[in-house]
Amino acid sequence: MAYIDLGVDEKQFPGVTGPMRYRPETAKPLNELAEVLLRAPHSLPAGERELIAAYVSGRNDCTFCCASHSAFAAAQIDEGMSLVDRVRADLDTAPISAKLRALLRIAGAVQVSGRSVTPELIADARAEGATDLEIHDTVLIAAAFCMFNRYVDGLGTFAPEGQEVYAAMAHRIVEVGYGSSVPAAG
């Protein structure tokens, strides 16, 4: 049970969806930010951007955000959940591009502290072909997900068990995006 009364059935509105239903005026800009960062046209595929969100959420031990964004990433990359699990388990040996690995290292540093991002991490990402926009958005995705993770866990929201729930959410996100990700009360 969430720490405050969100006015919703937590099983129907788990994780971030409950607080967003509780305070729609803050949900709107948060969903707009997620839409721009994770789905808007970009040189990094949406699945890779979702993987950055999942990776940071896992490092923050945020069950709901890690499970949901892992599912969102898996739904948008050819290798699916198998690759997501491998990245989360061991970034160094996961079968991903050197550029994505370098960006995930930056994201991991942001998760610790913005000051943990070093000129060497940036230089490594650039050496692997990352653009300034990709580096910028990686830092912003990581920082935003630290906030989202703390929002979800700071209110003690419900995180469903079982991948099926998150796979259904992934289908909705891939189809309609974050602007419509908070279902209407029913």
C-alpha cells in the first residue's frame, strides 16, 4: 500500500501510474519529458533509450521502473528480454555496441552522482561514435530516471510481480506513447 492515499486501486494503477492519477498536473510534464527522451525521433533507437532507463532503474533498485522499462526496451529491440537481462547482469560482456556500452557507463555514473561523470567517460563515448546529443540525452535520461525511481519508491507504490503485466504495459507504450500512458479511471 502506498504511503499516501492516491485515490486509486493500486493494482489497477501500479508504480508511477498511481501518483500520476493523483496529481495529473505534474503527470503531464513528466509524461511529456518521457515522450521526448524515450520515443521522439533520435539517432539512438527507442529500445536503446528504454534500455538506459531500465539500466539506471535497476541500479536504483526500483522494481516497478526497472521491470516496466526492461519490458519497454525488450519490446523494441530484436534480441528482446534476453539482451536486456544480459546488459543488466553484466554490462562488460553483454552483446551490445561499444557506443551503447559507453553510453550506459555514463548513465551508470550519473546514477551514482552527476559528478561521477568524468571527461574520460565522455571521451570514451565520443571515441565510439556517440554524438553530443546522444551524450546529452543519456545524461538526462539517467538523471530523469533517478527522479522517477525516487518518486515511485518514495511514495511506496505497488509493483506487480510477473513479466506479463509489464509486457502489456509495453504494448501500450509502444503503440500510443507516454502521453496516454496513464489509463483513464474505470
